Amino acid sequence: MPRLIRLLVSAGILGFIALQFGDGVVGQLQRIELRWILAGLVITVLQVILSAWRWRFTATRLQLTLAAGTAVREYYLATLVNQILPGGVIGDAQRAWRHGSDAPRRTPAFQAVVIERFSGQLAMAGLAILSWWLWPPGDGLITIGNAARTALLALAVLTGGAGLAIAIGWRPPWLRDWWQALQRALLTPAVLPVQLLASLLVAASYIAVYACCVMALAPSSSAADWLPLIPLVLFTMLIPASIAGWGLREGAAAILWPMAGLPAAEGISAAVLYGGLTLLASTPGLVSLTRR
């Protein structure tokens, strides 16, 4: 999607939300408890370290070397770039490009980044669907959950069709190369559990950071009411139609919180706070930027 359209989507949704819920959101944000923000920042450090480890693990499966310190620095820088530039993947493309700069071929470096990100998206999607399935706080979420299951089934059919095409011999060289990389770095029985565990822990850290943002607003409801909503909100950020999830995240919160019988302003405020906190947490990437 063109970058201008992403910008317009984010700005348009945020503008509409400001008109509808602006006063309530401002009131919520005026009573932030900083101790929960600090807790969220600490979690983001662990999140980046674990994500960098997952990247190194994936790269190793493709016979690439990647130092631990370099992986952490590059991940911080990629996160910062993804936060401030439209697209959401420019930072990842840059770290793949730099990682492969000294290699005979750059393709394995890009494969490592793509597979590592794909593993993380699978985990987040799985947690979102699980939250719909097991803890639907209201009938509205049940309806959305049924739609999600239909979408998941469609995705499975498409994936199965692609696998069938590969199996019957449609294997252009580039596709065969990527398929082999996917097998070595993700689908091998000895590797898949490690990848999924790491990605589930990373996804859980995103949820924990968001939970800290909700707690920072001193919600009147219990965690059992709003915790299942967080994976659903975060899942919308995977849709490549905004800048760093801005607008989509707040729009999803504005819809889901009332469906669970909770104030819309509370969900929107937590979404805004989450966006600001993640941007702040990515600022160590400036250190890596200044070293270049």
C-alpha cells in the first residue's frame, strides 16, 4: 500500500476518534501511573533481547553468523525505523541488507529476517484466535471470533493450495530456495518448537506491555475483562495499512472495549499510551544510528 495512503488511514482514523472520544481520552491520560510505564519499558528491553535471539537462531539455521550485540543493536534500530517511517518493514529490510553486506549472497540474510518476522506473526495470530475461542467477554466478540475462524480456514486453504502447487512440481528456482530456507529455519521438527516458543514469549511480552498501559490508567474493571481484548487489538497492527499501527490500534480498541461492556475511552487511551511507550522504547536505536 502506498505510504501516503497509510498516512491518510492513520490520520483519518485518529482524527475521527479524537472528535468522538477526545475529551474522555484526555481525561484518562491525565491520571497515568508512571510505575506501570516503567514496568512496561523494562519488559520492552527483554522483548528486544529475546527477539534478537530469535533472529540469531534463525540466521544460524541458514548458516549465517550474527553476533549477539550486533543483533540487539540492529533490532533496536529496525524497531525505531519501523515506528517513524510508513510501511512498518523498512527497518527490517535495512537490518537484513546490512547483515548480508559481507556475505557472498544477500538472499539468506533477507530469508532470516522474513522467517523470523513470520514466526512472530504466527504466534500473535494464534494468541488472538485463542482469546476469541476461550475467553469471549461478550456476544460481539463471539461474532468476531466466528469471522476470524472463517478467515483462518481461508488462510489454511490458500496455504494448502500453495503447498500442493509446490508438491506437484511448480518450483521456480527462487521459490525452491525460499521453501528450503523455510524448512531449515522454521519447519524442521527440531526447530519448529524452539521458534514457536520464542515467538510466543515475544508475543506475550507485547501483551504484557499493553497490559501495563491499561494498568497505568487505573481501570475500574478487572484484568479478566480486558486482558482477552489485547491480542485482538495487537493483531490489527499486523495489517499493513497504517503507520506503526496508529489508527488501526485505536480504532480496534474503540470497537472492542464497548463490546466487552467497558468504556471506549479507556481502551483508546491504553492504545495511545501503548503507541507512545513503544516509540519511547525504540529510542536506543538512535545509539546504533549514531555509530554508523
